[in-house]
Amino acid sequence: MLKAMFSKPENFKMYWKEFMTQCYEIGYGSLPIVVIISIFLGAVTTVQTAYQLVSPLVPQATIAQIVRDSMLLELSPTVLSIVLAGVIGSKIASELGNMRVSEQIDALEIMGVSPSAYLVFPKIMASIVVIPCLVVISFVTGIWGGRVAGNFSGVISPNVFDMGVRQNFSSFSVVFALIKAYTFAFLISSISAYFGYNVKGGSLEIGRASTRAVVVSCIMVLLADYILAALLL
């Protein structure tokens, strides 16, 4: 499957159109849930961090630093990827599974079109391009949500929050978050494509394949999260 996926495209324009379609569906379909979840993640992290830091010796700007690092290093890339495993992973698995059951994949093979290259590769590449962008959006909206929640609850003023976000900022945190985002994007898309592409049986197996794809994707995301943290931090 991997060898066929990276084969030379028969028609580059057709592949490019499919790639752009997948980018639109993955990005546009996931953006609302990403924004909503990220805002509340940032808000809850701010309020709970302020609740824990009750000592007057701890500067209020520390709250913003903790929210920034929590969102950047863990919440935005990892928690968001687990959510996207359910949204994007199930979509990829069910779409490919339905095409396998309805024999559309067999029809492509008869016409001389590589199903792996035409159906799987654009989905994986679109996920690798779009999911890191969603992670960046998640981080920005999460910080904004934390800032608004801190202001409304009275635990930290916007000026102090902005100062804390800028203090002791390490550019490696951004690099680490993007490495995790690209890794998780590949795992989610490739695992989901594998389970969907290899569906056997009737329509009942499509749901089972989607469930297995989401479960395995979540487990692999958490495992990769631990491995990357142990190696890079």
C-alpha cells in the first residue's frame, strides 16, 4: 500500500484537485470544534491555575506563563489531536471503507488508477498540512480564551496576562509543538486510512473499522506524545 501510494501520479491535476478538496474538508469541517474546545481549554486552565497559586509571593504573571506553556506543549497539540482523531480519523476510515464495500476502489484498479495514490495519499498530505495549522489556531484561541476568562473572573488583568505570556518565552516550545503536530497528523491519517482501506465484509464493518481507527489513533498519539517528550525535552 505504501509503495503504491508514493507511485508517480497518472494525472497531477486530478491528484492536486483531490488534495485541495481534502484540505478544505478537513480544515473547514474541524475548525469550529477546534476553536470552541481551545477557548474553553484556555479559560479553564487560567481559572484553575489561579486557584492553585494562592501565595502572594507568586507573581500574577506566572498564571499566564503556565497557561501559555500548557497550551503550547500539551493541550493544543495532544488534546486537540485526540479530538481530531475522532473527527478526521472516523471520516477518513468511513469514507474509504464505504468505497471499498461499494467496490469503487476495485473500479479504480480496473481503470488503471492506483487507489492508494489517488485516495490515500491526498488525505494523508492534507492532514499533514492542515492539522498543524489547526494546532496553531488552537494555541492562539486558547490564549485568548484564558485572557478573557482571567479578566472576567478577576484573577488576572489583561495587561498582566499579556506580560506573562511574553516572559521567559522559549522558541523551542513552538518547534516542539509543531513536531508533535506533524507526527500526530501522520499517525491519525495513516492509521485511519489503513483501517478504512482494508475493510472486509458488508456495511456493518465500516462502523467497526471507524471505531478501531479512532481507538488505535488515540493510543498511538499518546504513545508518540510520551516518546517525543522523553527524547526532546
